[in-house]
Amino acid sequence: MLWPEGAGDRRHWGATAVCADHSEKMRLLVSLCRELARLGLPSVMSDARPALSVRGDPADPRVWISVSACGEFFEWCPRSGDRLLAADPETAAERIAAHLRTDAGHYATPADALHERG
């Protein structure tokens, strides 16, 4: 079996496991939540799904982000089909922030957002 890059330590999953369990998905979402907060984007966790939601401004619609079945990707923004490596929550948060800022007409890149905040 080929092991997906960024899926974590295969010993954690066992030889035949193909899906991430609920607690692993929540752990990945918490790491993304921290990175989004670092960029000034508060998010809301949903334990039932598991998923988190985030938006650029209070008036903007929420973007829901979940973890793929095997735990290797953050899945979000259905209209773009964009999937981001769960093993790299910092880059994933920057890409999500760039999308939210651009859609809201605020910032073109996460670097612009950081520069604006000082």
C-alpha cells in the first residue's frame, strides 16, 4: 500500500487502516485553527462533523474546512476543489487567508495581511 505523503506516521494508523479516526481529524483541525488565529482569522470548531468554519469578515459567508477520510488533506472551498496538505497547517492557513482576503476585497496575499496588522 502506498502511504500518502503528509499523512503522518504510518505506525499510528496500523498496517490495514485507511481512515483517520475522529480524534486524529480533530487534532489536525486544532492545528489549523491555531494557524488561522495567528493570521487574525478566528475560526469555530464543530466536534460533530468534525470540521471548522472561518470567514474573512463577520458579513462574509463561512467557509467550512474538513479533513479528508485518510487525514492527509484539509478540504475546503468546494467551488475550487482545493485540497491542502494537513501535514502543513501553516501553509494551509496562509492559502485559506489569502482566499478569504481576496474574496472580501481586502488583501491579495497573507503577507499583505500580516503587513497591514503591523
